[in-house]
Amino acid sequence: MTPAADNGNGGGPYALPHLDVLESEAVHIFREVAGEFERPVILFSGGKDSIVMLHLALKAFAPAPLPFALLHVDTGHNFPEVMAYRDRVVAQHGLRLHVALVQDFIDSGRLRERPDGTRNPLQTVPLLDAIERNRFDAVFGGGRRDEEKARAKERVFSLRDEFGGWDPRRQRPELWQLYNGRHAPGEHVRVFPLSNWTELDVWQYIAREKIEIPEIYYAHERDVFARSGMWLAPGGWGGPGDGETLARRTVRYRTVGDMSCTGAVESDAATIEQIIAEIAASRLTERGATRADDKLSEAAMEDRKREGYF
């Protein structure tokens, strides 16, 4: 038998291309959870990471239907293009979607609107309520270790206590890709199949698999205004404010979330190939460049994770 040519990964002639390695790991994680847990659910927002995660889950169980439901914590301030994409994908694959509305919790008095209009920090209570009400024992998230330093501390299986809180000291070793899903009544486990992926890996995989994504990720003309060094889109959340003026710019989004804290970047990247080239040359993480909620303090993400955030 003649060995195959070296694939350029430095792993020898029989090493898989790195995207195949990442895909195989993620598929293994999905199947492991299906075997260990009773009521898993996939967090799905219509953002690129959750899109790739859903694509991998569908692959993991094909040709059988997806054995998990989807859950979206809807701030009410999401980009319309992303919400239209979410609903289209759910209908296309015949999936079950649970939606936890932040607005319902504001209307009932369980949450209060923030002065800055940002609702991302308000997602924790609706998320934990949905997990408890539906008795979800494993929750898939699209978090990656390269995004932010608090997420870099995560295990693939991240144990959460009965209040949804995260304690890095309670996380378990994961040697040889052996995952421990044991949890006490009331606790649950967050599972991150994309932990070892980078932003560039995600885009390269989208290109290879020809996955449809919302048009908001491609360069397009949009009315935006400047705030805190970012271009924000106007919307019902309250922007622009006094002294802030709209300008027409060619922009795209590296990440999507609440419109009040998700900034666009000026870009001419209108194709997947151009986006990949742009990301490869960037020295800023997507959250560091475009998410105002991560700039509230040095430990903003870690504080929210301890309270039960994604």
C-alpha cells in the first residue's frame, strides 16, 4: 500500500486535514452527549458558530432526525436578517425551537431594562428559567476558546451548579477526550463542541461545506453611527443618542448578537474567500473588536459566566 501524500499539517502522510479532525471531534461530542444525557438542547441564535454547530449535529445523526431541540434566548433587539434566517433553517429541517423572550421577563417585572438599552446581560435569567422549566440536562453552546480569556478556561463539558453558575475550580480533566457528564439533581452541563476551533476554522469550514449564512456577515451598505470606537446599527433599543449621527458605510459583522452592543466593521469582503483572507490578517478577536458588552470590565465575561451566562 502506497502512503498518501503529506497533507501539509506536519502530522505525516496519514494525518487528517485539520478541519476533518475538528469535525470528527465535534461529531464524537454530539454522539457522546446523546448517549449520556436525557434532555439535551442546542443553543441556536442564527449566528455563524451556532450555524456550524447545528450543521455538525445534523451530520452526527444523519440520516436520522436531530434528537435534540433548539433553544434561543431572544433579546428582542436582534438583527432582522438573523431572525429570518433562524426561522427559515428551523422550518427547512423540521426542528423544534424553544424561544425564551427577554421582553416577557421585563414585562413581568423579573428583569429591568438597562439605561444603556443593552439586553445581552439580561439573557441569563431567561436562559436558566428555560433550562429549569424544560429540565434540560445538557446545553450545547457555540463558545470557542479563542474568543475570550474566560472562555479559554472552559472544558468541553462544563459543569454548572443548581443556580447555573460556573466555577472553574469544579471543572474536570478531559484526558484522551474522555468526558464526564456526571451531575447532581438540579445541576446541568454546558457542552462546547467548537471549543478547539478558531474563528478562521469556522469560516474555512463554512466555505468547505457550502453552508448558508445570513447576509449580514457579508459586506453591505448600512446606516450606522459611531459609539465607543464601534459602528452600531440604529434600532428600537434606543440608538443613536444625542450627538450621534447616522452615516452610510460599507460594513459587515464578524459576530451577531444584541444590536445595542454588537458593532460592525468596515469591510469590502463580499465573499467567503475575501472574509477568510480578512480574518487571517486580523490581529483582533471578533469579540474584542465588535462586542461592547465584553468591555464593561476586565472580567465582564467571567462574571456573567459565574452567574449562569453562556
